[in-house]
Amino acid sequence: MTPEHLPIEQYDAQLAEKVSRLQGMMTPFAAPTAEVFRSPVEHYRMRAEFRIWHDGDDLYHIIFDQHTRQHIRVDSFPAASEAINRLMPRLIAALREQHLLRFKLFQIDYLATSHGEMVFSLLYHRRLDADWQQAAEALRDTLREEGFAVQLIGRATKTKICLDRDYVDERLTIAGREMIYRQVENSFTQPNAAINVHMLEWALDVTRDARGDLLELYCGNGNFSLALARNFRRVLATEIAKPSVAAAQFNIKANQIDNVQIIRMAAEEFTQAMNGERRFNRLEGIDLSTYECETIFVDPPRSGLDAETVKMVQGYPRILYISCNPETLCDNLQTLSATHQISRLALFDQFPYTHHMECGVLLTRRD
């Protein structure tokens, strides 16, 4: 696959291979048939990052071949949103004409919403000064005059210059309700907006008869916490990254949700608090004993859950687990399956045309 061509005609076969592979991985755990959620075949990525190649007076986006490490020129990228694709050539054309903006530029990061709002970041191997900022402001203003809804950020070593703001506000309709999600540059957000909607609606469906409260680990900007709040009395969620916590707090207010509490704490720390091993000032004023959490939700990094957290989540009757790495999920299931069984399984094709799979399992305690 080249950056400017997606093998759309191969999509069904590639997805079928993933379904077969996931079902095979889940066979030892007696999982039911996977519910499969297709991605759009193009313009599905709301994030894209490219290195910049300088060739005399020319410059252009590149990516590196994973096998040969040779660079490949990228003039368009149909996997990315239509808004990103419109901006890419226009931005490169503007940078070619501006020495102050192109000098020692080595990377451009794009973050977009499904309705076309964008923030892009220019990354440099040099100091950014007042002259750079003046040129960047002129570029931003020109792009806005041309109809691009953009924010511009400059980054260099220990430097971040944000001309206006460093976020975009995504709007998604989740099971008939519009949700607002602030997404901060250089922080984790779900890359495939359409699949994110599928994941949120699936999670709502599998918890529609839930009782009591929800505990969520790794909540990020509150993507799942806020959508799932309608199914629970209260939601207690943890996240360690400051920008994500700040975004989650904004999202709580923007969506007028009053039953979600966010704690800035790593999952491992929360496990220690729940086990009574450590006291944390960040939990002051929060009486964990008042929460009746019968469901725990986890969406861990690719490394999966650590051993102590696996033991902790086994204490809950229902475990909702979203995984971006089925291999580490299977490692965790080796322990979890001793106390819980998989009652729902889903494949979310977050990354079409790649080997990667995103999946979800609902585990219920064995009788």
C-alpha cells in the first residue's frame, strides 16, 4: 500500500482475516462470536503525523517504509480526514515560500475533528523567536481567510508556542445524543472517529442493564466515562496525564454531566489505594466506600493491565475491557478467565489496512 492509494477492493478480505484471527485467539476462553464493526474505507483518521523532507528549495511530507526505512513522499493521504487532505498541499505550498517557517522544520502533526476543525503543529530543530511567531501568525490568518478552521502550534526543544489554543472540540452523536469532546494536541485521542462512535455505542449497549456505579481506569479525556454515565448512578474515573484530566473536566461541564468524578491518578496508584496500601492526598474529600461499583471499565495501553491491577479488577462482577492489543488482552484473560467468562466480544476495525486490531470484551463473574 502506498500513502496515496488505499487497497479499498481488499478491505473485506483484510477485515475477514482479522475476524478469523481474533476468534482464534479467543477460542481458549470460550468467547462468543465476535460482533464486527467496519471502518469507513477512506478518510477515517482524525490524526496524522509526517516527517518533512527538504530537497533544495523544495520540501514535502514523507513517511518511512517500515521494512527498508527508505522515505516515501506523501502528497495526499486518503486514510486521513478530508479536511487534513485539503490542508496538506496548501500548507506545504505556503511553507515553501517562507524561509522563516521552513528552516529546520522536521515534522508536521495534524489533529482534526469530523466536522473539519483542525490544529496542526510545526516541529523544529531550532529555537523559535519573535520573527518566527510573526510569520506563523500571518500563515494562520491566510489559511483562515481561505476557509480553513485551523489552530497553529510551534514546537522545539523545551518550547511550545500556541498562537491561540492547542485543542479542537469534537462533536459526536452517540446513541441519539450529541457529545462534545475536547481533544488536546499531543495527547491521546481515538484516531478513527467513526469507530469511536461504534465503540461507545457498543459499550452503552453491553452496560444498558448495569446496576450501581462504574469505575473506569485510564479514562483519558473522558471519552467513555461521559458516554457511559447515562447507564450508571455515578462514575469514578482515573487518569494520570494532566492535559487529559483538564480536557475531561471541560467535557463534563460542556456535556452538563453531574455524576462523573475524575481523579488524577495512575491505575497502579488507584489499585494501591483500593487495597489500603497507600494514602493519597488526591483522594482527599472522596469517600471510596460510598461507591457501589459493580462494573469496572479498562482501556489500557498496549502493554495491558499489570498483575496487581488484574487482581483488583477480578473483584468486580462485570469487567468491560477495550484492548488495542489482543495479545496482551489474552495474557490478562489467562488470569481473568479463572473468575469471569466472556459474554460479549467485539472487533472494532480502528486501523484498516494494517495488522492491528482493537477489540472489546464484556466479562461477567462465573456462578
